[in-house]
Amino acid sequence: MSGRNQDVIFVRWPVQADVRARCQDEGVPRLLVVEGEAQPPVSNDPVEDWVRPPVSKEDLQARVKALRNRFESRRIPTIDCTGKLCFGRHSITISTTQTELMRLLTDRFGDVVYRVEFMQRLAERTPALNRNSLDLHIMRLRRRLLPVGLSIRTVWGRGYMLDHAESA
């Protein structure tokens, strides 16, 4: 029962402990199939679960669905009050001004945030704000986001959109 069900990897335990370790390192969701009398590993990783065969098709589908849901919920960026931006297994700290801009982007992840909204948000902090200063902040944010796998896309004539880097 080794294989793949869309984005969830099935790993025979303990025979494929090396596969499990690779999946852990890469943050890949996995379902361990515990063989025989082997003890299942203790894990607090939300994208890992285990079953012992025989398992019904319905139970297996429910476990896979739960893993997918937990994995997808980790694929939405969050930002806390200290300016720590978390996405998946990665995090970065950003400036206070960048935090204000990122709140708009994370609140509407995958949707357009209009330039006027950014300008209004920045005007609260910087009274002498102009278009170039917004562009400069966005450029700096784009660079900061590279290590966490996020991208700010320009939506010409409208504003910006925060998205996964691979879909930019």
C-alpha cells in the first residue's frame, strides 16, 4: 500500500522511515501505514497521520481528506501583531509599515487589493505619501517574501495580489 493519493503520500512504516523523513523535511502530507505489530511513531505534525491495515475504504478516505484539509489550511499566510509573517513551515519578520501593507494582502489572499486601499493605509502613518513610495514599499516586500514562497503580483490598473510564488 505504498503510493500516492493526489497530494497525500502513503508511507509503509517502519520499512520506509527514510521516505517519511524526506516528507517531513519537505512538509509533504503523509499517511503512515503501520505494518504488523510495529509501534506507530509519535508525531505532532498536523500533516501526518497513520492507519493500521486492514482499513476500510471510507476510513482511509476520511484520513486522506483530513490530511489534505490540514495541509491546505497551512497554505494561507498569517501575520501577527509583531510583524512575523508565517506561511507553511517558513516565517520572516517585516517592518511595521510592511506589516500594515501585508495585513491588507493576507486578509484578501489571492484577491486584488486596490492601490487606493494601500494609499489610505499608508497615509495614516506617512502624511506626505506619493505613488513612488508605495511602489518602493511593494518592491521591498517582494524581495522579503521570496524565501517564504509568496509573491506579490501587479494587477495592472487596479492594484496588487498576494499569491503562492509558484503560481505567479
